[in-house]
Amino acid sequence: MASPRPYSPPITRGRRAREAASSDRLPTDVLFNVLLRFPARELCRLRAVCRSWRSLTSDPVFMTAHAARHPGPLFLAQFRDDKTHSIYIVDLSGNVVKRIAGAAGGPYHRLQCTRLDLACLTTDWNRCHVLNPATGAVQALPEGPAVEHVNRVNLRDPYTFFALGWVSSTGDYKVLRMFNRLGFAKGGHQLFEVFTINGGAAHAQWRGQQSPGLFVDECSGVVVDGVVYFLTSRTYDGARYGIRPDYIVSFDLGREEWRRDLRGPISSRVGSASSYMRHHLTLAELKGSLVLADRRHQPFTLDLWFLVDSGSGHWVKEYHILTGPAISRPVLVDESFKPLLLLDDGRLVVYVATRGQLFIQDPGTDNFARVYMGRLDSVSVYTGNLLSRG
């Protein structure tokens, strides 16, 4: 007769927790290397096992090692069919790494195209939220104007643009706000203000700034190393005002002042302003440099000009890309096209807003590969560490 099996108590939730807690007896270096293998999504869950695991995975040494082992890239995304107003952190394969429910703030908030460890969500009518994706904390910026701009005409029917940037010299995050009164030809105005996110009570208000003297295209704004760059408004006609379409103005968030204007790389190389148009041009930030993207229809091409010296205004064309009409090269010539990120191997990630899709362009083959995920409503690059706790 077979001997009876030894009694084994049922596996309960409490028992699982006790067994998990017993893993604390593992040598710290062994546990460190084991947990290092898990992606951030799983580590955020494992932190709930016990205090020692939470302490270890929150240690700066562990977070640095984990970031080096799981380099990304990661993106912040809103999806068009999502009714929960969530922000999603996704990887380059389209997998959702983390979901932050309700973080978008409402149906009309859109992610600004940034490359930071914070996110900026805004509307056209003066709503701005700054989100920390690692902690889920949201800060709503005040809607009231700077003291200098109280009762100005722009505030009666505000149409706003926001840009979030990081000032490396001080560690401050600052937001540039522009109240944009349409109708430049009829005396329109643009008012500019700055707000410091982490400046404490002394800076918890908007500060009025001077105008650059030119009407800027608010949709062209991009932040590079704490400086906000704009193309001039399409209202300017080269023949009438003598301002070329690739003329660029910039605002220094650190010094809170407008800088010397930049002449783009194209106007100095063409015979007349009529040979290209402003709506063919897009500003972007790639590898820490300001980039001017020039899209052409005949033939379908995209040139990427990198600003290598802002003092001398020296530009270098580093990419010449065929964009269509082959099946492997989708026609990316509309105004919604945005260069988003350069990967370490030289491939380019681009976002096409009208399609709500990301593509990866291979410069060796000129082919575009689609990143399969839900249809995007807005997207930005996330450079933070999801294991950070504040």
C-alpha cells in the first residue's frame, strides 16, 4: 500500500506574500541582478511585494543600472479611440509599458511634442497640465494672465500655444505661453509669458515678456536645449516683407529673452522665395540639435538640415530621404509630418498626425516600416525613468 502524501496547506494570498517576503534572505547582489532583468512595467508591480524590494528598486544606483540595461526608447501617447483620457507609455514595438488613467485632463488636451521626463498637455483655449509619468502627479498651471497683460485684447477670446522646456544650467522646467490674436494683417497681436514649474511660491505666476517683433507661426514651435524656436508666420509674403519662409526666431527660457534671429539653410541657396514654400518646412529636435525638415513634392523627398553652430548660423544637410510613391516609402509630404527621434543606428522615427501613425525610416534602404499600435492622437518622446518616485 502506497504511503500517503504529506499534507500541504492550501496556497492562499497570505501564504504567497510570506513566501515572497522570504526571498529577502537572498543576498542583496543576487536579488539586484535578478530584479534588473525585469522590465519597468513588472518592477512597478513587484515593488508591492515588500519594503526591501521597494527600497532596492528605488535606489538611484539600481535605477541607473536598469536604465542602461533597458535603454528604450519610450514614447508618451494618446490614442484617438480611448475614452478614458489616459496617457500611455509605449515602446518602439507598440507595446504598452504603462497606462496613466485620466492623466490627459480631458477630451481636448493634446500632448506637446517634447523630449523630456515630463509631459505637457494643453488645449488651444488656455489649459495647460504638466504630468510626471513616473509618479502620475499632475500640475495644472494657472489660467490668469501675467500682471503686465491684464485686460489686453488677446484675453477676451484666448487662442494659446504652450511650450515646455528644461533649463540645464539651473535645472528649472519652464513653460512659454503665447496668447495668439489672429489677423496679423489687421493689427493682430501675440503676447508671451513664462512660468517656472519648480520655482516655488516666488515664481508661481506668469511673467510677461516682450514680443520678438515678428508674427510667429505658433504651430511651428519646438524646444531645443531650453530654447524655443519658431518659423515666422505665413502671413509674411517674401516679396512684400522681404522675410524668407525659413527665417527663425527663438526665445531663451533660461534668460527669458529673445535671441538673435536665425536665417535658415534654404533661402541662401535658392534664387527666389517662390522656389519653396513655408508649409513645406517643419522644425524638430533630433539628437539635441535644431533641425529644419524640407519636404518636396516633385520629386517626393525630405531633406533634414541640422544646425551645427547657432552663432554663425551654419547648417549641414545630413539626410536626403525619398518619401514616395513606392509602397515601402509612404507619401509623407503633408503638413502633419514630424521627425520625432533619431535612433542610435541612424534610423529615423517620424510621426504623421493625419494618419495617427509612427514610421521608422531606414536610411540604408529608404524604406519606411510602420510601428503597429492604435491610432495616435498625439505623441512625444519620454526620456525619464519609470522607476523614479519623484
